[in-house]
Amino acid sequence: MISTVDAGVAAEQAWRDGDTATAIETADQVLGSGTDPDCRAAGVAAAATAADGALFDAADRWRQIATALGGVPGSWAGGRAALSACLAGDVTAAQQDLAESQSLLAVAAPRGLTVLFDGITATMHAIHGGLNHAARRLAGLAVATVPADPLAPQRWDDLAVTVMLAAGEDATAREMLTAYRDRPQSTRRRLLAAWLDLRAGRLSDARNALAAAGDVPVLRRDAVLAAAVTVGLARRTGDGDTLRSTWHRIAPVLHGADIELFLLEAWGELATAAALVSPTDQDQITSALAETVSRAGAPAWAAAAQAWWSLQQAIATDDPAAAAAAADQLTGSSPRAAASRAWTAVVQGTAEPANIIAAAEDLADAGQPWEAATLCATAAARLGNVELLSTARTIRARIATTEAAAGGLSTRESAVGKLLLDGLTQKEIGARLYISPKTVEQHVARLRQKLEASNRAELVAALRTRLAS
């Protein structure tokens, strides 16, 4: 019979290999036996808890391990507790965890542990408002000459992208996602790409990226992000029945998941969808959002995100008073602040077309074209203004233009076409672009239709001409 020590090692190895089901099952068997001397099974359970979205519980589990082990192993556990607390926005707990973790070291910290401490410090810096600088520090840690910690709740490269998204720097976030295409793409990275496409209004690309990530992500933290993209797509179709059925399908994923501070935008999308179909869920998410922002010390960037999505919920439910209250929280001259004032005027019936157009143009330039077009379209419907309607159409056309690449092909179609010209098979193209072979097949079919090619030879010839123009 395998010993509990060996079983703990097996559980940890299964987790490192990505076999989460085996890892969790084995770890539970060890913990059930009451014998886990080196806390390997407990570590797998803590890592699995974080992956399941229960960041506070994960942090508590790591603290218990830190106390039990002490020394360098305990310091590792304490660092993971600190990072889990950071992701949940519990700055006070994270600072205490980091200090206690460092105090456990009687000798110089191993290089990997130093990287963990640096990442925690950068994450806390991001919470306090240094988002851009922190994201770049985290990206730098991702290429440090130490193996990634498989038990940590977040990879540094993924966290760097998420922090940059929180900063509203979507273009830089996308560059970070595509900078290391030679690395294996996690489900989380594919979902971050889908979220970026959704925010940019590239809905077809968002659907494709969501499909590439898989219909049912295994880990709840990933599933929450997938849910935000899913309801975001449904909300943008304007089909209430689809949104309602979508919500009731994804709502169970949200219950029990702690809100991640750097994913406030995704949770805001979820709260706005809930406002249209499930006021009870909306209230719960909104309350949890407020608690998360408060726990983090209400940094300006997080408070602004919270106010923006409160405004979106007020718009969705046509609540002028709530819209005005949310707009009051968004001060200054940022595109969102100007748009919030314009939206409030629309809801209150006091909008001036010129102000609406100016705010919408700035919002579109800031990377939120769908919201900008919706602002103009809603104002046009209420005011009967032709210029507003024309502006809405122009902004929507920009989205289509952004999706279009050389020769009138979409960005993804162009990428597939270039790889076809390089002689790659559909399977190889899928691996290169991190999409399924079936999705590649669909792109190829659309390419043939657009380029009026009846076979591969004709398609290659047409692509050579079109992509060279």
C-alpha cells in the first residue's frame, strides 16, 4: 500500500502536471487519513481552493501550512497566502502574511522565493495605484530564470496582463498576451484575449476566443471570466431571452467565488447583466464589489471602475437617480467621466447632441467603441436626432474596420490566410493561433467564400494576391 507521504508527493506531482482531478482526489485521500507530515496534500488542496475561486479560504490554508512547517517551506506557504490575499484585495492581510513569511527565514531566501516576494510587492504596488509600473515588473518576473511556482494562485505573466487591463491599457495588455506565443497557452490567457476582444467590440473574435478556451473551463476562476465574456456577448445582442437563459446557465459558477480586485471590470459586466434579468444576483454582486473595493482601501482606479459599472447598471434599468449618483463618483476629464455625464443627461432627458457626440468619440478612442455607439444610438432614439444616429453608425463601422485586416479580411482570417500561404495544415494553424482545428476549418470556409475560391490552389492564389495588396 502506498504511504501517505508518497501519496502526498503523487498529489503534488499530478497538480504540477496539470492533472487537477487526480491531484485533488489524491490530496483529499491523504488529508482524510489525518497524516500529511510535510503538508504536500494540504498544499495541493490550498492551490485547488484558489483555482476554485475561494481566495480567502486558500490564504487561510496556506497560513496553516506556514505555521506547521516553518523555515523555508513555511515561508513559501506564507508567500502564497500573501498573493492569494492580494488577488482578493485584502491588502492588510497580505502585508502581514508577507512580513511573517520573510521572518521565517533564518538564511538567505532561495531565488524562487525572492521572485515570489517581489511579485507580491509589485501586486501590492498595483493595488495602491501603480498599475502600469507594477504590470511591467510582473512581466519581468515572468521571464526570470527560475521555474514558475505551480502552487501559486497566479502566473506572473497572466497577472501582468490582468493588472494592465485594470489600468485600462487594453492595447498594451494585448501586446503582453501575444509577446510569448511560443509558450503553452493557458485557458486563462485565452479568456483574457476573449475579454479584450469583447471590450474592443470585436464580438466575432470574442466568440472564437471563447470557443477556443473551451465551453466549460475546469477551474472556477477561469469559469468566472468565461461567464463575463458570455453574458457580455449576450447583452450586446440585445436579445433579452438569450441573456436570461445565458444568465441562469452561468449564475451557479459565480456563487462561492471571491471577487478578484483586478477583475472588477469583468464582475461589473456580470452585475450589469444581472440587473437586466436577476435583481437578487445583481444586489449580491454589487454588494460584494463594494466590499472588495473598500477592503483594498478604495484606490482611485478601483473606485472609478465600481462607479462606471454602477452607471451601466442604472442605464440598463433606466434609473435616472442611480445614474446621476454613479456619475457624481466619476470626476475629472477622463473619457469615462465625460461619458458618464453624457449618459446621465440622456437618462434624465437633458442631453445636448454635441456633448453626446464629443463624449462618445473620446470613449471610442479610449477603446470602448461598443459603449460609445450605444450611447449615441440611445440618445438618438430619445431625441430623434439624425446626427447622433449617424455618429453611432460611424463608430460601429470603425469596429468593423478594426476587425478588418488587409484585403477586407478579418484579423483572424488574415492570420489564418498567411499561415496557409506558409504551407501549414489546419491542425498546425490551430496550434500556432491557439484555436481549435474546427475553428480553423470555419475560417478557411469563410476565406473561400469571400475570395470565391473553389479549391485550395485557388484559395492560395487569391490569398497571395489579396494579402500582398
